[in-house]
Amino acid sequence: MNSFTISGQVVDIFRKRIFPGVVVVDNGIITSITEVAEAPPQFIMPGFIDAHVHIESSMLVPTAFARLAVVHGTVATVSDPHEIANVNGLMGVQYMIDNSKQTPFKIFFGAPSCVPATFFETAGAVINAVDIAKLLQSRDIWYLTEMMNYPGVLHHDPEVMAKIRAAKNAGKPVDGHAPGLRGEDAEQYAAAGITTDHECFTLAEALDKIGAGMSIIIREGSAAKNYEALSSLLHTHPDKVMFCSDDKHPDDLVLSHINDLVKRSLRKGYDLFHVLRAASLNPVQHYKIPVGLLRPNDPADFIVVNDLLQLDVLQTYINGKLVAEQGKPLLPDVEALAINNFNCEKKTVADFVLPAISLQPVIRVIEAIEGQLVTNDLEYKGKVRGGNIISDTDKDVLKIAVVNRYSNQPVAIGFIKNFGLKAGALASTVAHDCHNIIAVGVTDEHICKAVNMLIDCKGGIAVSADTEKGTAVMPLPIGGLMTGDDGYEVAARYAGINEMAKQLGTKLQAPFMTLSFMALLVIPALKLSDKGLFDGNKFTFVDVEKRIR
């Protein structure tokens, strides 16, 4: 690898100073940084790190994700392969590791702690404590990923505690996932060995967890947006915060990544060095990952930006290699193999019918909340036609369904508010955590059509409408989650099908991302799995139609 020098205003996050300097790189390592009298007005700083992301949510394989991320100054991610693991098990984890090794972009994978996340849904695989212990011995595995089963931690479930113990024995950190957990419960959760949480949606909750010894990862993804609620931690607790996207769809990743959080923070007036701690230093130190921080003898992982407010990324270097310049990736496309796990037959309209038990049924309704993964549990008088409960567009209460993709089982039916569709249906096999088929729509016919479009192609996202022009499917042949196609092309296709969804009436910013989380049982209050409607507060199934006593 060639040696080179680069000059500019060096941003030193350790000594908290900026000075004109010359950086010398030899064989991918920074050999010296020398202060000089004058240097160009560009700024040289450590590259950004996404401290918690499911790459699968970009619908791209790691190599394609990398091409989009480096343009925004991201040099590394701390990645949870939880999604593909729920579809393909250990083979899925290895798939992500193998693909990532074909790019210089630094991806640090963890051992998925919750496959499945709960046993109240059907996944494509199980990864048990024995599997976790073996994974954690691998040099390719850096931590135990988000422990979603926080009730299992609080109640000392033997399998859960064995996974945490395996991480401790391997000397690797344990990520958390405990939305809304506070007070003594948060203290008990942290005391079990949980070191982070990216699910906080209020400042009070975050402060409770910091008080218990945890670090907070501030999330701003395509659906879940917690930055505004938590950004003040950059001022009060700069050593305890990191940035993450968690789940980011391809059209959003084309526009920005962690750089957006850095820009917003600087515009709010937060201290530059506190912000860069969150974007680079803190994740390196917390996860003990080999990412350079612009010091002599560090890997040459750094970026060059035009100034400290616009923060336009001019160049991105990883291990001394120029991987992006002037908004263009310099990483090659990599051909990706396909793996999948899909075994269900096409459905009929009758599979989506929900008979009413009473003449005037009262139904539980999931309330989706823009920008949040939590939902509310509402009650409505159900609309009945022909003895069946149907969608009520006047009240924006629509039918939602989850179809088991791994075997032929009865369809689970529920109702949801705030999708806003006036016609048609949406469906997706990106449905956290087990990635069964999830659909929402106005009529049973359109829901059935959208579901069958995905069964035909064995995974993807689909829109069903009254016209062929408004009907489309975007196949995701890798686990029903990803495609190996170019990221920019995928982003354009996704933006097109997302616009189709909005033409059907939804006002949600990211309707498919929001839909994907409506099967995420570990986040309260009400969700739908392939086995039925689930109360995430009580951790039990509930009836869609309330029984009147």
C-alpha cells in the first residue's frame, strides 16, 4: 500500500484542540502527525461509527451498505446480524461475516442474543446458549447483541443468563434493549451485565439507565427517532453516549448517516469534541474495536470535511485507502450469493376473514406512532359487514395480518390505526423480529393479493392497488430481507414503491419501516405475531375482540 501525506486542520479529540498539521500514512497506518505553521482550510477528523445497526434493514448486503455509508464519512459499524439470524440461523450470521470481508469498510458483528426474540412467534431458526458461547469465541464476533428479553433478565431465566455469562467469560460487552425500563428494574437489568441501551425514548429513562451504569446509544433511524429527546446528554454525559441508526432504509441511507447527527448536534451548539466522542471515540473504547482515532500508530481511518458546520465529507479513508471522494463511493460492487428460508403456500381471501363474536364488537387496536417503535393499545367499536369485522377507513382502523412464512399455518389478524390507507394494501417480509409476512390494508382481497405477491417471489415488499400502475413488488431474494443489487438502484426502487404507498393515503414518513415493527413483540404495548395479538406490557396473548362480561 502506498505511502502518502495529507494536510489540513487536524481535529484532535484527545487533547481537544484543532491545529494546522500534516498527517503521514504508511501501509495503512498513521506514522506521524506534525503541527505546521499553515495548512489548507479543510478539516481532518476521525471517521464516524454507527454504534448499533442492523445492516439488513438497509435491504442491502454489507458490501453494498458500505458503498453508501462511506460517502457520509462512516468508516465502521457495530452490527447486529439479528435479522438474518432469525431467518437462517448461524448460517445467516456467517453469510454476513463472509460478505463483509470483501470490503475494507469495518463491520464488527455481534452474536445475536435473541433468536427468536420470544417464543410467542415463529422464527426460521433458534440460536441457543451453547451456540452463543461458541460464537463468542470467534475473532469475528465482538459482543453479545441486544438482549431483548429483558423480562428474562429480570426473572433470571437460565437460558438468558447463560448467554450473558458466556459474553462475560469471553470478555465481550453485552448490548441492551429495554424500552421504558426505569428505576430498580433498570438497575437490576444493568447489574446483570448489560452495558448499553438504544431504546430510550425519554430523557428521564436515559438518565435512569446512565445512573445504573449503562451507556446510551442515541438512535435516529428511518422509523425510530429519539435524537431530539436525548441530545442534551451530549452536554451532560458526553462520556456515556454514542450515535446509531439501528434501522435505516436505503433511500434514507443515500441521503445521510451518522454525519447527520453530527451536523445537527453542532448546529445546536453542542461542544465539537463531545459530539465527536459520541460519533467515534466512545464506540471504539466501549467495544474495543480496532478503528483509528487520528493518532500516530492508529489505522488510517479518517475523513476530510470542508468545515465544521456544513460538514460536507470531501474524502473518506479506511486503513489508508481512499474509499469515497466528493460524494462518490470508490468501493467496487461485489456479487452476492442468495440464501433464504421460505416455505408457505399462497393464501385465499377467506384466510383473512375475521368473524365477529358479538353483534357490536369492541376490538383492540394497535396505534402506530410516527417516529416511535412503541405503540398504544386502543379500543374501538368494530365495523361489521356480513358478520365479519372489516377495516374502517373513516376511523383509520385497518386490518393487519401476519402470515407464517416458514410453514402453512392459520393467518393472524388484528387491527391498526394511523396507517391512513384509503385503498389497497402493503405487505413486507421485513417484519421484526422473525420476518414473517406482515400486511396492512383496506380490503381482504388486497391484503391477500399483496401477501401472495411476496409468496411468489419468496420475500420482499409489495403494494397492491386497484390499478396495475399502482401495484408493485420489490423482491428481496436474500432471506426476504436483502438484495445484492447496487445500493443506489435499490434506493431508487424503494423510493418508488414507498411513493406508491403514500398515493394510497398513508401519511407515515416511512410506512414500510413502521409496518416492519408492528410484529416486534418485545416493544410495548400491542403488537401482532404470526400466533396472534400480543400485549407487550403483560407479555401474553390477548383477544382481538374484547369479551363483554
